[in-house]
Amino acid sequence: MRQAGLEVRVDPAGNIFGLRAGSEKLPTLLFGSHIDSVLHGGNFDGDVGSMGAIEVMRALNDERIKTRHPLEAVIWTNEEVIILGSVRWVRVLRLGRLGLRFSKGKTSRG
């Protein structure tokens, strides 16, 4: 991730994040996958998503393409364990906390 020009951090669970700054102060867009093996996942389940996220960042940097939003690649160390991996993050980011705006002007907060 550092070689791709990202600012890297590792959380206490071992999940790895690589941040690429955006041109505006907007919410960060998070994408990536996991590196653990999952039952019936296949040889490349997770790995392709993890490496793909880093490659997107590298390609944007190589072409000097700026994005308005900051982008953050994530490599989850454990996809399915509730307290460590991506499942925990999904539970933290419930729709009500996101404040999404729907087409009729209503938000997820009410």
C-alpha cells in the first residue's frame, strides 16, 4: 500500500487501511476485501478484491487522476468473525448513522 502512495494504518484487529486523499473534504469511500480463507470461497476469494482496491489506487496515482472524495482501500483480516472483521464495521455503520438522502427527500434518519 505504501508503494502505491497510500497512507497506511492498521487497526487493533489487524485490518489494514490505505488512504488516498481527495481534493475536497467529503466522506471517505471505502473498498476492498478480506485475506482470510472462507469455506467454499475459492482460491482467490477476497484476495482479488484486496489487490484490486490497491491497483485502483495505483492506477489513479500513475495517471495523476484526482478524486473529490478521499478513497480508502481496506484489507479485512477476518471477514466473518463478528468482533474483528468486516461484519463488525457493517454493524457500526447502520443506515441510521449514515444520514443517507433518498429520492423523495427523506433521510435514513427519518
